[in-house]
Amino acid sequence: MQTTASPDTATAPPPSATDASHEDALVRRAGAGEMDAFAALYELHGARVYALCLRLTGDEARAAELTQDVFVRAWEALPRFRGESAFGSWLHRIAVNASLMTRRTDRRREARVALADDLDAGGVAPAGSVAPPDVESAVDLERAIRRLPAGARTAFVLHEIEGFSHEEIARLTGTATGTIRAQLHRARKLLMEELDR
């Protein structure tokens, strides 16, 4: 499980329905503790999990770390997997939750650091800003999505790409539905501006 899905394989199609019985057998074997079966599941789903994490984080290194974290969590939870949904759907939910939890943890850490800096400096820390986009890659949608502010990116990816409703995103992120709608509007506007360059 040390191999990380590369951006080149991040758009690999999901396993076909004909592979479902093979995948089910791998899930049962992995749930019984067989590492080879779990490694095969990683090979089947690693690229899709990486692509989702990359869209949610906008950072290749963070996406690679999160992909590993998702599979560690899946390995630990696999004995409790009841098969009520497809393994890929279950893994997808773990990836979304892991990404959101990491984002919350990062925000808390940044807030503590900013507060400590404010107290040390005796003033107020400047507000964060988004780096200007790279004009050469403005037509690349994936890169444009990665440059969105975190809240707008999460709302856009979960709604427009992953198909979650506003209410589902609000529950997942702990954000008001109106805020989700505003973030989606902002994401669309920023993407249009970037892609029009």
C-alpha cells in the first residue's frame, strides 16, 4: 500500500459491474485480514480516492497523504463493513469524511497559530488571501478547482462533481445550507473568471 495514485491515473474509470463478484470476494478476504486482497482493493480504488482527495484539497501532497489515510481507515473499519452499499461508495464516504476532518483540524491549528502570533505581536494578524492564479494553466479545470478557496472548493466538488445535495453538504461540513449555496455561487463565478482568461 505504499504506492500512491498518480495524477495520470486519477481519472481511471470505476470497476465495471462484471468485476463486482471479484471485488466482493476481495472485500470478504480483506475483511478477514488478508493483506494481498486489501492491496488488490487499493489498486482498484486508489486512483479514484486520490482524485477525490485532490479535488477536495487542491494540493497533490495533501491528496496523497489523505489517500493513504483513507485506506488505513478503511483497513481498520473493514471488519465492520456490512456490504449495505458498494465498497467503492463506502470508501468514497470515508474519503469525504477524512478530507473534511483534516480541513477542520487545519483550520483549528491555523486559528491557534494566528492567535499565538497576535498575542506575541500585540496586534492583529493580516487576513489570508488567495494566491493569484497561474495564467498559463487557467484553462485547466482541475487546476482551477484546486485554486478555489477551501470552502468554495469543497462545496463545488461535493455538489457539482460528486452529486451531493445542498442539505447533505451542509450536514457533512457543519455549514448552513445558505452558506453552501453562497460558496457554490462564489466557486462558479471564480471558475468562470479563471477559465475566461
